[in-house]
Amino acid sequence: MFGGGYEGVRKDSLEEIERKTISLQYTLLIIGVLSTLIALANFSVCIWIRFDLDFWEWIVEIGWYSYWNATYVVMVAMLLTALNSGLMSYSAMTESRGLLLTSMILRVLIWIVTLAGAVVICLYGVEESSMLVDELDEVFLGLISRWDDDPRASRVMRMIQEYVGCCGAKNNRDDYYNMRKVVPPECRHPVTGNNYGWGCGQTVAYWLEPWTSCLAGISLFFTATDFLVMYFNMKLRRFLAELDA
């Protein structure tokens, strides 16, 4: 009699674990699919930044590759995230504890890369970054110094000033005066005729922020949600172990 009662309790317990296991499997499947799509979308933004024709011309002409290099870190992190999310979904649905463990280990490593990508893209992509603004100011001062001797330098400087609405480097039009250059008409607003009140280092940094906020925001989203995904992974592995016992 007691043996039959124990078997009944054991059966009910296994059925409950099995229901929870199935629920976790589909939860991880949905998370995996969504994570893959979001990661690939962020990866696509990086590709767009890298091959946008106007931005590409600026980068090449002024010889400033820091922002591109920062996006490469995010690209690698997003590609790894997409692949690992697919592995997690597959291992959850096939009930492979070994693959689930592999996915968890990879997630820790990818978490580090993703966080590094978010930090680097913020260092080289927001207006508040003195490192970025100082670096851009040096680049634009170099272009102004070569204004009379290098037509390509003056051409790209005109393009940037007209496109983003800025003038000179850190000291605005005074940078032209200090180097005894004529202030170009691109330093003026096309409608009001007033001189732009911001240097190009600060303005270009501000202009990069929408791209940066997208890349960094999604990267930080993954670093925050990875803890919950890891918890679900560990819980599913424990349930699978109990069902196999």
C-alpha cells in the first residue's frame, strides 16, 4: 500500500516537472528567436554605418577610423549573440544538457564582448566623450591647416560643415583666423546667414549619437537580460536531470 502511494506521488511529481520543462523549453525557444532577430538587426545597423556612402567618404578622406573600429566590436558581439541564441534554442528543444551547458559558457564570454562593445562605442560615439571630441578637433585642425594646399582636405571639410552645420574645430571660426585662412561660406547657415555657433568636433560627436544610442542600447539590453536567460538555462538543465534520473 505504501509503495503504491509513493509511486503515485512520484508520478505526479514527474508530471509537474515535465510540464515545467516543456514551458521552459518554449520560453527559451521564443527568447532565442527574438534575441537572434534583435542581434541581427543591430548587426545590420553596424553594416549600414560601415558602408553608408556619405559617411564612408568622410571617414576615408579625413583618415579617422575610430568609430568604425568601435562598431566592429559590436558587430562581433551581435553575430556571436545571434549564433549562440540559435544554439540555445536548438539545445532546449532537443533536451541536450551538454549543449545547454556549452551555450551557458559561451554566453558568459559573449557577455564580456558585448559589454566591451557598448563601452567602446560610447567612448567614440557620444558628445559627452572628451576623448572623441578632442580626437575630432585634432582631425579638423589638420584639415584646416592643409586648406590651401590640399583640395581634398578643403573639399571634405566643406562637406562636413555644410552637412552637420558646424564651423572649424574647437574654436569655431577662430581656427580659420588663427591659421590665416578665409572663413568658408559653409560656416554660415544657408537661410539666416549667421555663423554656426559650434565647432565640428562637438557637432559631429552629437551627430553620431543616434547611431551610438541604438548600438549601445541593444548591447546593454543583452547584457542585462543574459542573467535571466542563464537562470532559465540552469533551471531547464536541472529539470532534465530530474527526468533522466
